[in-house]
Amino acid sequence: MNLWRIPTARAGALAVWRRNILVWRKLIVPAVLMNFGEPTLYLLGLGFGLGHFVGEMSGMSYLAFLASGIIASSAMTTSSFEGMYSVFTRMVPQKTYEAILATPLEVDDILAGEMLWCATKSVFSGIAILAVAAMLGVVQGWGALWVIPVVFMIGLCFAGPAMIMSALAYNYDFFNYYTVLIITPMFILCGVFYPIDTLPLAMQGFVQFLPLTHAVMLTRSLVVGADLPQPLLHIGVLMLYAVIGYYVAVVLVRRKLRV
Amino acid sequence: MSMTAQPVLTSNKPVISSRGLTKRFASRVAVNGVDFDIFPGRCFGFVGPNGAGKTTTLRMAMGLTPLSGGTLSVFGLPASENGPAIRARVGIVPQADNLDPDFTVEENLRVYASFFGLSRRQAAPRIESLLKFASLTDRRRARTDTLSGGMQRRLTIARALINDPELVVLDEPTTGLDPQARHVIWERLTELKMRGKTLLLTTHYMEEAERLCDELLIMDEGRILDQGSPRQLIERHVEPEVIEVRSGGGEALERLAGTAGCRLERMGTCLYCYTREPAQLIAVLKDAHGLTFLHRPTNLEDVFLRLTGRELRD
């Protein structure tokens, strides 16, 4: 019963994941609409509108640049919002965790299932954007499908910190801090809309610590075929965030629910 | 630990056993050195006012919160290190319904079965019989938020039985239900007991405790005040009969207070006269004007109020 012991997720995590899929399937129409609607708007509005003035960026069309970045940022927001609002709803007002903890499952299993689900939702959004981008003709070829496992990894990476926020939150307004102070700055600074080497030098160093920077590097390279000198570094950063995020979230939720 | 190797008869081995069980939170002691044994096939009740430590004791037994001291074993396993193994064999009915509002009645049972590792095929026949048990077969496709309070409670109990548990733990199973719904729950719980399940319930309804429980443990402020069957507790702590006198004026009450052979307890304008020989007092009361009175056998509520006092607990 030690709060800090290393988590051990078991098969029960998949039952939690399946539960969430089952709920998602009931609301599939608005969910899919959302998956396609928002990125399409970004790509058409910014990609064509702004792209008309920008022309090329980093040696590719602005539409291609934007599409390959939006895949990563959308995976981030999808996973983060699921990990905050939906996880908090199940953990606190809806008491779903209390019900699940009356079975052999433990907090370790529940959060592993939630994390897999957050990443799965990121994949749904990634597939939608990839499809739109392919229709607009900015995808390099079938090799771009490799972006799907990467999007899953991005989802895992952002699920952990979001669940930490859920464990710390006392109401939904708390999530505004994380959104305004973490999510939005990453969205703006990490290379989704422009290459990070146009940032001031100190800033360039800083954004190297932000996971979205590495996520965008990976997705851009896979979707458009851009150069990627250090793929393992980027994957490593994402996985590090995922593992640490999961561990801290498990400890905090154990503490929150054991009283 | 040597708990599993105790030299006791198999049939007599307690399902739950605690010695010196203690739980401290930052600012208070919720459970303070509690000893008890719960034997198989019986209905065991924890009764006590709010904050007595009942729910905390249950949560420790289910491995959901660690002990601060003492020992606690369930099915012979130390509770704090064996939560998952224990909960696999227990059905837990929480204080407040926590059904999944995203699902229908039937889906609630199916999804819950999956948390116990039951496949869809293994769960299907259990779901049918539990829907029947809970009288919810014709509401199987209803969303849970469209169910009445009594139906939700029945579904919560059915859900707790999906793993065919040996022990069913119920935390205030009928709080907030109307009398009809409450009687249905009591009937279902009696049925479970007849099927050989061990029941452990907490309640602050003495009628419920008296009706369902073979053995009771009265708790207050984390300690055990007494333990025994409802009959034993009544015999031990109160006279067999009581006359409740309700009166507008204090004068009449004072006159009565002089009557011999009664132990008196006052609560507002009501006087409780506990006695073995009620005849004399009844004769006096019949002649008195402006008094209403009720003569009845004593019950567990009298014991409870005697042991835990009549002050408000908030």
C-alpha cells in the first residue's frame, strides 16, 4: 500500500480502455464530425489563406508544413482534454473510479487504461487529419501511415501530464491554468505554424524541452518526408514524458482516492 | 504472517478477522483498536452514528486504504497487501450509487463483469439471472438515470453480485429509499443469506439491523461499544418495555418522574420510562389528562440511543 511503489498495470487496463471505447461509440457521430471538422477548417483557412502569402516554408508548401504540424498538435490537444475533463469527470463527479476500485482493478490499471484510451483518441484525430491532408495532395505517400503509431505515442506523452492535472484539480476551472500556461504556448511556439529556427536563440533552446517540438519533428518528417537526423531522440523525449507522467499521476490518484 | 495457519476448524474460520485495528487520519483517529470476527454464512452489521468509523473499517478490509495499526485479514489474507485478490471474491455495494450513467442497465452489468476478467460469454447467463433477481429484466435497455432510486439500488446490488462473491459488503444499503423499495431490498438480502453468502452491512437504521443481522457491532468514535445478537443487546442494555410519554407541560412530567420502578430518559417534551413492571405507571397515565403515551417493547433503537447518547451528530 506504499504510495510511491512502482505501478504495475495488468490486463484489467484493457477493460477500462474497452469501457471508454464503448462510450465513444455511442457518441460516434459528433465525435467523428469534430475529428474532421476542426483540422479541415485549419488546413483550408490557414493553409490556403495564409499559405497564399507565405508560399513555401522550409522547402515545402505552407499547406504541407501546416498539415504535418497540426497532426501533432491535434494529438496533443485531443489527449490532453480527454486526460483532464473526461478523466476528472470519471474520477470525481461520476465516481466511476470508485466503482471500478470495488473490483480487482487498482489505480495503476485504471490510469494505464485511461492513457491507452487518450492515445487511441489521438489516433482517431490523426487519421482524420491525414485523410484530409491526403485529399489536399500534401502527403508524401503510403509511408505517411507510419505517422499513426507516432501519433499514438504523442497521445501517451500528453495523457500523463493531463491526468496529473486531473489528480490535482478540485474543479473544472483548474484546467484553465494548464491550458493557458502549457498547452497554448506549446501550440504557438513548438513549430506547428513556423520553423523553430526563426525563434530567438534562447527560445530555441527552451522549446527543446517541450514535448510538442519533438512530436512535430516526427510527424513532419513522416507526413511530408522532411529530413530527420535524430529520430530516437524525439521518440525518447516523448516516451520519457509518458512514463514520468504516468508514474506521477498514479501516485497522486492513489493519494487522492485512498482516504 | 501466520494468519492462514491458525489452528481453527475450517467451518469456523472467520471470513474477516481484526485485532487492534486502528486508522489514524491527520487530525483524528477514525478507528481505534477494534477487534472482531465475522463468520461465514451470517449477516454481520456495523451500526453507529455518522463518523463512527464504519465505512473506514470496510475500506481497510477491501484493501482500499492502509491500516495505521493492528491486524486485519480477509479470507485469511492480510487486507492491506491483498486488495485485488480479496475484491475478486467480494461484492461491494457503495453508500452512494455509482452506476455508469453512460450505459444502459444491461451494459452496466456487462462492463462491470469485464473488470472481473469475465468474458462476454461467461457474463451473459449471470446477467440474465441478475436482471431477474433485481426485477429489472424489462428495463434492461433503459439508461440508469431514468431508473427510480429503488431500481438503481437493486441494480447496484446486482452489479456487486456479478462475480458470484462469497462475501457481500453493503454500506448503508437502504439510505434514501422509500418504505416499499426498502422492503424489497431487505427481501433480496435475506434471499442472499439463504443462498449461503456472508453479508456485512453498515447502517444507522436500527430496524434494518434488527431485521437482517445475526450479529451486531455497535461503534462510536472509532471504538466498539458492544457486540452481540440484536436480542442479546436488548436484554443486556435496556428493560424489556418502555412507555413514551408525550406532554405539553413540564409539570406533568415531573409528577411522573416520581413514579417508582422506572428508569427515565428525557428528550425535549418526551419522557421515556424504561421498566419491567409497566402496569402501575399505565394506570396512573390513564387517569392523567392532557397526556398521550405509547407503551411498547424496547428495541435496538433504545439500546443504540442508550449507548451512543441522544445528542446530535453532525
